[in-house]
Amino acid sequence: MAVTVPREVLHRYYRFSLYNSPFDAHGGGCAIDLYPEGQRAPSPVAGEVVDTKQVRAPPKPYAAESDYLILIDTGEYVARLLHVKPSVEPGEPVAVGDDLGELVRAGFFAPWVPNHVHLGFRAPDANPYRAAGSLPISVGVSVEPLAWDGTGTVVEAGETWARLDSPEHPTPGERFAGIANEGGDGGAAAGVLDGGLPHYDGGGVLGGDGTERSALAGSRVGTVDGRTVAWDDVTVCANGDPVTGLALFCSRDDAGAKLVGESVELAVGDDVTVTIDR
């Protein structure tokens, strides 16, 4: 049984992803990453804080040495939250939107990943401290699939990433959208692709309605089982140069393909053609 994160919660964040992670906790869409504005974390759940715990994170030169776990009893499940230095204590009640603390840039993040809140749900009798074991998550919104031909111009860039102006978000601020899975008949949109293509083990399709094929920018990229995608052995190239991959997610305010990796050497204003090589 999936736990639904409702619309009113999701719209507190500018972006979300169920599959864009290399860690087992996200397997099968059993966790969701929520991206808030600013450096504070609004709570996505209501309940009572059960525990807070400091945990060791993988050592990275750009990241904090420690991460934090916050457990909140919602009355039906135990919510498990990471990447927030807690300003709450055990026994304290919280409501949706209450401040939980400061976002932590932990060593669990790849260098191109923005700060976010990791959320999973456990049954009351399950061990909430183990990394894996959360329940599947569904989202209480319809995500609009955006067709993309693999081209665009860089509008934002960092040392390890570049975001293109295409595909363009049709209604910024109003609803969530993401790059379409071209897995339907004749290349028709069959949901929205989510995950790290191909740099994480797999990804997902949200709203795919039983499609068995995933495709992007005119090229097949994987096989769908339920809503989980096993990526094919492909390489993402920008203007013919291999990059680590594409970060795929659902966004409320902007869209545009995001190229990621240490080998991304693109600047604002560069025109880009993305190809999927087999």
C-alpha cells in the first residue's frame, strides 16, 4: 500500500523526485526528496517528534561531516526525514509547514544535487532507523509531461551542471511538470520520467499507465516494470561530448533539461543538442 503525499504538501516545495538518488531507500519509489526555497525545512507531515539522531555521512569535500535523522509519529505511520539539522526535540508536536531546522548539505548528495528534505514512511511496527524498508510513496498531483526534442540553450550553470531553457514550463507556479516519457504508441507521452539517467541504477515513470517502454528525445532509454525503469546501457552526450547524465524530476516553477557531471563544461548562452548513444 502506497502512502500519498498530498497536493497541499507538495506545493510547499518547488521540486520533488522519487527516483533521483543512488540509495536503496529510494528503490521502487519508497522515498521522496522535497526541495524547499531557502535554507530552512518546512515539515511535510504533522505529528509528534519521536527522535532526532546525528548520523555519519560519506566524506565529501563539499559536504558536512554529519547528517541528521528526524522521526515523526503521524498517528498512522512513522515519518523518516533526513538532511535537516533539527530545531525540534522528541515529544514536540509539529504541524505541516512548521520549521524543522536548517537544511544540511550532506555527503549523501552528488555535487550537482540541491539541498532538500528526504521523506519516507514506515509502518508503526517497522524499524525506523534502517536505511531501507519504507513504504511506497505516491503523489497527490498530476504531473504534466513536456515533450522535448533534445535541444536547448543553457540558462543556468554551475561547476557540475547546466540547465537548458527547453522544455519550457507551461504554467510556472501553478502545477508540476517534467520531461515526458515517449514510451507510448508512436512516441506519444506516457507519463513523466524521474531519476538520474543513466548514472543511477534506475529511474521511474510517474503516470505511465502501464507502459513497458521508456524513451527520451526520440531514443529508447529503458524498460518499465510497474512505475520503475531499468535504464538501458546508454550514454548521454551534449554536443557530442559524453556527460554523466540527465537529472530528471518534477518541477513547479521551471523546467528545462538538467545535464550533470564533472565533465559538463557548458556556459550560460551555449546552444546544446543532447543525444542518447547506445
